[in-house]
Amino acid sequence: MDKFLDQKRAMQYLYPPIDPFDQRMLDVGNGHQIYVEQCGEPNGIPVVVLHGGPGGGCSPAMRRYFDPRVYRVILFDQRGCGRSRPHASVTHNTTWHLVEDIEAIRRALGIDAWCVFGGSWGATLSLVYAQEHPDRVLRLILRGVFLMTKAELDWFYGGGAGKFWPETWSRFVSLIPQDERDDLIRAYNRRLFSGDLSLETRYARAWSAWENALASIHSNGSSGESPGDYARAFARLENHYFINGGFLEFDGQILAHMGRISHIPGVIVQGRYDMICPPTSAYRLAELWPACELKMIRNAGHALSEPGISAELVRTMDQIAEDVL
């Protein structure tokens, strides 16, 4: 009953579904075309939404955090996933390509500067983008902070989170021979890029299931089976980025470069019991960001759909609208 009431309460904060007023495929070079949509108020406060993964894609549910009378909401599928093409491709697909894509979208839509809203990997990309283009960012709104550090990857793929979910971790690890388990990201990489579609899909579903099972605080350790096409893009892209350290120049780069954006107003909405992106990263980030407000959400995990996280994100965007207007 308590869970039901929490969900019902959170739904009061979500705006009704809004349809896009503009949808297009944008050619960004290197054979890539990315899907871009706009919804809400065409002359409103511009906000670009950066989805998670890498490889998650955007969804209609992501539109519901913004008052459609106030915000001009821009969503897009990052290279290789969702409706962008080529599907599941990692060629010419790095963090720096994505930063260039965000700028290409901004220019194509005639936007001078915008709010940047991102969760999980979307928070990573939001921070990197802001550090490269601070003059184009009005505000940062981040959820479930991930800093793309070795420590974070070791936590999730080295057994840290598995200590809380031993049965789920066992399923994830069991597909890998004993002598390869010292580096699960690399072991899965061999199979996700084997060239055998059925093998890639099998391991992609296992990779996706491990992460999805830990997203919600209400999880029972099982997430069901993702559609093959979605899982393959999600797993291949995540693995590609993780095995390359997010294509950052050095471990800890985002924290080291916080001086570039310490003046930009920001809000971090973080689940207290986030098993995928533990709160320590959000806390460390906030310590180096004087213009940021950190909101720890009790009884919440990682997912954007967690009731407390959803409610706080809507409150945050409503407050920003009041401040700007």
C-alpha cells in the first residue's frame, strides 16, 4: 500500500503527455544520422534532455518533467541507438562526437544557450558538454550522477554492487568462464562484438538485465528480458564507452575540470540508495560546485521513474521556470 501511495503521489507532479511539434533526422557526418524532436512551447525556455546508457535512447516519458506551457523541450537519440542510424554502431561514436552533436543540434535549432538536463550517463555527458561549452549552458539539472571513473566501473562490474545482489550478480557472471572473470567489461566485449548476431544478442540481454535489475529501490532482482534490438544497442554502446574510459583524457577528468563551470547554477537529484551510481559521486561533485544544490532523495534508487526522484525533478523545473520568468 505504501508503494502504491508513493507512486500515486509522484504522478501528481508529472505533466500530461505532450506530442512533438517538430521531428527530424539530423545528418552529423561520419555516416551518422540522429533523431531529434521538439515539444512544448516553441518560444519557451529551451532545455535539452540527454538520455542515459550510453545507448538508452529517449522516450515520450522524458517529456513529462517539463511544463509544456513554459519549456521548449529538445530530446534526441544519441549515435547508434533509438531511432538514430546506423543502429548499434560504435564507429565514429565517442563522447567527443556526442558533444559535437549537441552543438550541431543547438545551431540547427537556432538556440543561443539552453538548460541541460541529464541522468546517469546523461549526467556525465551534460558535465562534459558544459565544461567544453560553458557559455552555451544556462543551468545544469542532473540525476543519478556518474563521473565515468574507474572506481565507479569497478563498483558495478567488479563485484561491489554484487555484494548486495548476489543472486543477480551470479546470473551476470555465470555466462563468463572462470578465467575471464577478473575483467567482466572486457569479457563481455569479446562476445558483444563477436560478429555472431545471436551470440551478441544473448550477451547483450544479460548485460542489460544486470543493470536494469538494480535500477529501482523496489526491485526484486529480476528485470525481465529486453527486446533484442534494444538490448544489443544498449549493451554494445555502454561496453564500448566503458572499455574506453568514456574517451576522457584521464581518470577523474570531470572533477578536475569543475572550475570551468563552477559558476553555472545547477541541481543534482540523487537517490540515496542508488546501486548503479552510488551517492558518493554526487557528493564529491557538489563539493566542487558552489553554484549547485544537492538533493538526496530518501527511499529512492537510480531510475528516473522513482517516485521521489520524479517529483523532485518536476519541482526543480517548475522552480527554474519561476526564477527565469
